[in-house]
Amino acid sequence: QVAKLAGLPPSVIERAEVVLSGLEDGETLGKDSAARLADDLPLFAAARPASGPLQTAAEPSAIDKALAETSPDSLTPREALDLIYRWKAEAEED
């Protein structure tokens, strides 16, 4: 429960549940078992994507391009709000 509230990735939570279930079922942790368990749980390893073809970034959308070209410091609050509404409308059209 705490892990979910903390925002940990589902794969990390699932792995922790498997390990905890084994411990609760009476799996003893001898010296070798404890070392194997520690080696099996490297920090954030469960959050890594599965190996496979690398995904390439998609072409930037019109909104991405407009955002990159926008200088927020030069906009008035009203202009910024208008831009947000315009981009929202464009996103809903796509």
C-alpha cells in the first residue's frame, strides 16, 4: 500500500509482493539465500524497461513545435492563457 502511494512503478511493487510472499510462506533466509536475494534486488532494476528494440522518439507535434518557439517570459498572462486554450483545442482535434 505504501509503495503505491509513494508512486513506485508497478513492476517494483509486483516483485516486492513476490519476495514478501515467499518470506511469509516460511522461506528461510540462510547466508546464501540472503546474498542471492540481495543480488536479485538491485536498486531500480525492476523499473528498467525490458530489453528489446529501442523506441525512437516520434516527430514533434505542431503543439510541441509551437511550445518550443514560445518564450513564456515575454507573454502577458492573458496571452499565455490564450495560447493554452489554443493548444488545448488543437490537441482535441488530433
